[in-house]
Amino acid sequence: MSRVMIIGAGGVAGVVAAKCCRNPGTFSEMLVASRTKAKCDAIKANIESRRAQWGNGGRETAISTAALDAMDVPATVAMIRGFKPDLVMNIALPYQDLAIMDACLEAGVSYLDTANYEPPDEAHFEYSWQWAYREKFKKAGLTAILGCGFDPGVTQVFSAYAQKHYFDTVETLDILDCNGGDHGYPFATNFNPEINIREVAAKGSYWVSEMEEGTGKREEAVDAHGVPVEYKKAFDKGYWVETAPMAVKREYDFDQVGKKDMYLLHHEELESLGCNLKGIKRIRFFMTFGQSYLTHLKCLENVGMTRIDPVDFKGMKIVPIEFLKALLPDPASLGPRTKGKTNIGCIFHGMKDGKPVDYYVYNVCDHQECYAEVGSQAISYTTGVPAMIGAKMFLEGKWTEKGVHTCEEFDPDPFMEELNRQGLPWKENFNPVKVP
Ligand code: NDP
């Protein structure tokens, strides 16, 4: 019986809170605290309206709500001390990661998040800022679980599972994130627009262990924009091979979704997996995008609407991408409109007992089924369910190693079992079509 404090009240936090309440044996009390208290109250009301539908055998998670600006460390510390949670779940935005980690250290409580730190004024994310907290968390006897959504998150659990059960060495990994859902709007993002657009507008990149060797060859990245491919030293180990944004495109036929175009993107879990997968030489991440989404994005970019630096407007400073966010549909409102499925998974190639092995593990998730269960679309669902499972792993004593850790550093087996039980079942294929 444990208490959790959830910070944030957006699309993902709504799913986390709902799924915690579907597991009242683990989560007995919950505080949802965010900048806008009305959004916390809406999450609570949604859960109350579904309790009968879920039928939790008479056990219920008690929910309270509060207003909190998580950038205010003393206020966060005071709230943690007042509520005394066993775990703080940061489901706000990546900009809050370090402030909430500082508050957890001061108040002496463990931490979990779903996305790695990103400074607000720099469209760039990497683990270095949070890895710098490793010793502090270890010394304090606390655990920080980083990036426990689907990607990052489940993709790393899949990697640990593949390494544990099927491979001696994993040589290549391709992470494929496909959203076959349609919300009917000409342009909307499925999660926080600012974070989403910054991710997509950034240069593409993939990780290689060695420069110029094996599968990490220069000609791999066909640069459509005249920007040469560049090698950059990764923080801990290996190299990033950078391409122009959206320069590498592949088509893939996804189970239960069909053929989609996907594009190579930079993604945070590549860096930690490069350090933790034995024998790994190359890791790539691909995400599907429709032509309409890309055309709109290009146009917004061309007119300067995706800029993250402040501009003068009628005597005020405004950040164009923040203004754009205010105009776009709230991702949390896409639930009832979105139809179709997501398919996210990992394709591994490596060796076992001297023989080559291919292995594809993936989840297919239906937008409308998620909506019927918790009132959200599948993007928030596939992020929120793993965050709840990560918390469950910690609270049940299965993922408790002290220090700051990414998801592949823990035992994947109990997490994989929970994925099947909690609404994100996975499938395996030992003869997958590989990505060229
Ligand atoms: P939303 O924008 O819908 O929600 C963010 C919430 O955080 C809002 O309720 C917002 O408050 C709150 N918030 C922002 N700043 C503060 C602050 N200073 N103090 C307290 N609360 C604050 O985002 P999502 O729910 O879509 O995403 C949540 C997180 O999940 C993000 O970090 C995102 O990057 C991550 N994510 C991870 C994925 C994965 O697979 N690992 C996939 C998708 C998302 P307000 O309502 O007042 O604005």
C-alpha cells in the first residue's frame, strides 16, 4: 500500500493517474499536483466517473489534488513533506526534470519521469544533465528511474529482455514508432506540441560505436538538404551520426497498421542503450509521419512559427512555438476523435551461441480502446501505462537499485509481465523484415 505524488496534469498524467487507480492494491493514495489545479480536478472527476466501469473489487485509490509550480523547488519540497509520498512521478514537461530531482533529493524521496531534461532555451536533449545526479541519488539512498514511457521506456525494457533471453551480443537495433491513428484535423500533435515539434524539427541522428566502420557508414545517411553527415562524439561512448532533419526516409509494413513512411530521428534512449547493450554497433530510431503533417510543419518552420527564441510583438516578447501551442488542439482533446492503431517496437540483430539471430518485439495499441478504458488516445496511453508500471516495479521492491537509472538497467521480466496485464501486450517475430 503506497502513496504517489504525480506532478503534471496533461494527457499522459491523466492516464498515469487512471492506471494507478486501476491497481489500488499497490497505489492506495495519490496526490495529483500541477500548475493548473482545474486540470488536476478534471483528472480526478474522470477517474471517479469510471470507477464503476472498472470494478476494482471494492478497493479504491484515494485522490487529492493541488496547485504547484514545480520550478519552485521550496514549494515542491514543502508539498512532498506534507503528503509524504513513497515516490514522486514527474509527468510534467522535460523542463521541470532537474527542479523536481532537486526537490526529491531535499525531501528524501525517490523519483520517476518519462522524458529526459531539456533546457527551455535550447532545442536539445541528452542524458548528461541527469546522469550528473547519479552520485547524489546513490548517496541519499534514493532511486531515480528516467524515461519510463514507451520510447524511451518500454523500448529499453524490450532491449534488456532481448539481451537477457535471446542474444549473447546485439549488433544492431532499429526502434520503429508508428502511429497509424487519424484524428481528422489537418494538423495537430499527439503530445505536447512544443516538445513534439522541437523533436521533429531537430537534426536526425543515429548512434554508432565506431566511426566509419561496419553498419555505421557515411553513405547510410542520404542527405536531401545538402548538409553533410557529421560525426559527433556521444557523451559517454560512441558517436552520433547527424543528418539534416527528415533526410532518411524508409517505408515499412507494420502489423495491423499497414505500409507507412517513417523517418530517422534523434531520440534519447539511443545514448543509454549505446552504453548498455553488449556488442552494439548501431542504433537507429524511426517515426512515421503523414505527408500532410510534414507539409504543415515545413510551412510553419518556413514562416518562423517553430522558433524557440523570443521575438518582439507589439512591445511584448513572445516565443513563436509557445504561441503556436496555444492555437493547436490540446492533445488531451484528441481522444474521442482518433481512430486507428499504434505499433511501436524494436528489431534486433545479433548473435546467440555463435549463430545469427533476428528478433522483433512490438506492441499494437488501438486508439479507440484506450479511449473507452481511460478517456485518452493511444499516444498518452502508451506513455502513461509504462510510467505506472515503472512506479509499480519500484513500490513492489522489484526496481529499487539506488542511483539514477534508465529502464534497461533493471530486470525486464516483471515489467514485461505487467505490460501484458495492464493493456500493452507485446508480440514477437523471429523472422522480421529488416529496415534497409
Ligand atoms: P502536456 O503538455 O499535455 O502536459 C504537461 C503538464 O505539465 C500540464 O498539465 C502542465 O500544466 C504541467 N506543467 C508544465 N509546467 C509545469 C510546472 N512548472 N509545474 C507544474 N506543472 C507543470 O504533456 P503530455 O502529458 O503530453 O506529456 C507529459 C510528459 O510525457 C512530457 O515530458 C513528454 O515529453 C513525455 N512524453 C514521453 C513519451 C515517452 O514515450 N517516453 C511520449 C510522450 C510524451 P498546465 O496544464 O498548467 O500547462
